[in-house]
Amino acid sequence: YAPHAGVDELRQAVAGYLSRSRGVSCNAEQVIIVQGTQEAIDLSVRLLVNRGDLCVVEEPHYRGFRRCLLAAGAAIYGVEADGQGLQTSRMRHIRGARLACVTPSHQFPAGGILPLQRRLELLDWAQHHRTMILEDDYDGEFRYRQRPMPSLQSLDTHGTVIYVGTSSKIFFPALRIAWMVVPAALREPLLTLKAMADIWPSTLEQLAFAQLINDGHLERHIHKVRRLLAGKRTALLTAVREHLGNRVSAVGSDAGIHVLLRLHTLQPQQVPELINRCAAQHTGIYAAAPFYLQPPAAAELILGYSGLTEAQIRSGIKRLAVEVAALS
């Protein structure tokens, strides 16, 4: 039987990797291995949030945050995100929040990268109001124009940040290994909650992942994948400009593995029909509307590109453009 927090070898390896790649300041004792980001969110919400507590999410936001907060009976407040992520200036009047759930490295799904000044403002607000921050760093390894920005956790000097990372975007979702870096005071309560539902991820996979990190293969793999993704990103943006032109705007393309596409010639209520028409042409697109608390003012799509070839990306955008033109 392995420790509830995960095998020692992996926790030590993850602590070293996060220090090198994301600037995370931690020791192995602060690392808890979980089966995916969603488990980390669920554990954090179950520990910290009581019925009626005020909690903050980005608008738009990852639905996994919302589902766990609703299950806990939280009162959810959405703070609008713009091209640079969460608008921290709009948080000054928010008092009494128990938890803020954020994606600062690549805002999901709108794609903004939270600049340093906003990161400091968010941490100052959280410290002043005694609010915990859940930092979901789901694809922070992938930046294309600048070096990856250090994590929010690396700037935290008061133990207000729970950091979450995952192998799902680095490798594939079937590898159910993710990690939490938690303030020391929360470690034992979180492990007690974890043991009630899930003792630990597969020990063999943990040991293999630890060896992958310790032998240097993980960081070489990420470097290689980043180059491949940069090519796919370029193919996507080039095809969007060529086939859709000024009828759309591609948002949040400087990082991650998806792009938010705003359609200037369609209304939000036309998006379901567009999705159906594209599906009939064997082209998969996703609506952004489900990631909002309130209906968005614009027609928006989420385009993921990591699992496609450059040729598939170009042909998919070409088919999308035909269907957009037919509905415009």
C-alpha cells in the first residue's frame, strides 16, 4: 500500500520539475498526487467551501469549477476576463469570498495570460480578505511567443494558493496523474478527504512517471511537443486568416492547445446550428457558451488543435468557413 499522498519518488520528482519549469516553491511533503485536475478541484472545494459561501470564478470559466461549487452549495460570482485574463481591478469590492478559482497561465477558455501586475493584485486581494486561491495550471507548459510565466504560487508568500497541474495535456487524458501543491496547514485535511473516496493513483504508473522525470525525458518531451504544437497553431491561424478573414477574431492563441474564435457575422443563437452543420461535414467544433454564467454577447467557438495534423486543421477550417458563410 502506497502513501495517500502518492509514492515518495514521484512527489520528489514533481517538486523538482515544478521548481525548474513553473517556478513553484515547494517541497515533496506539499505535493499530493491525484487522479486528474477534477479530483484536485473536488478535494479543495469539499475542504474549504460550506453551503452559502461566496466563491469567485472567471467569466468565462472551466465548468469543472462551477460543478463542484454548485454541489457544495456555494454562491458563485463571476469576474469578467479580457485579453489578459481575469480583470483583477473588478474584484476590489468583493468581500468575504472563501475561494477564487483561476487559470492565470492560459485563461480557460478565452486564453488570456495574466500579467505580473494582475497576479500581484490578485494575491494582495486574497491575502487582505483571507481568501484561498485555486490555481489551475492545466497547460502552462505551452507558450509560443514568450517563455512560460512563473506560476501564481511562486509569488505567494502567505500560503493562500493551492496549485494544480496535470499530465493530461503533456501526454494524454488516459494517464490519470495530476498533482496538487498545498500549503502545509491543508495537507492532512486534504489527505483525510482523499482517503475517503480514492486512496491513490496506480503505483506502477506513478513510479514510471517519476523515472521519466528523473531521467530528463519529460522536459525533452515537452520541448519537442511545444515545437509540434507551434506548427499546428501556425497552421490554424493561417487557415483562419485565409478562409475566414475579418469575419472572425482568434483569441488566446499565444499559449495552450486551443483557440477561442469569435464570429462577427453570426448571432450566439446560431452556434448550435453551425455545430450541427459542421458535424455533418465531419468537422468537430465546440460552443463557448456553456462556459459562461451568463449568455455571451457574441457567437464564440472553441477550436482544439493538439490532436490533429496540420492538414486536418487546414481542411477543417476550410469546411468551417463554408458553413459560416452559409449562415451569415
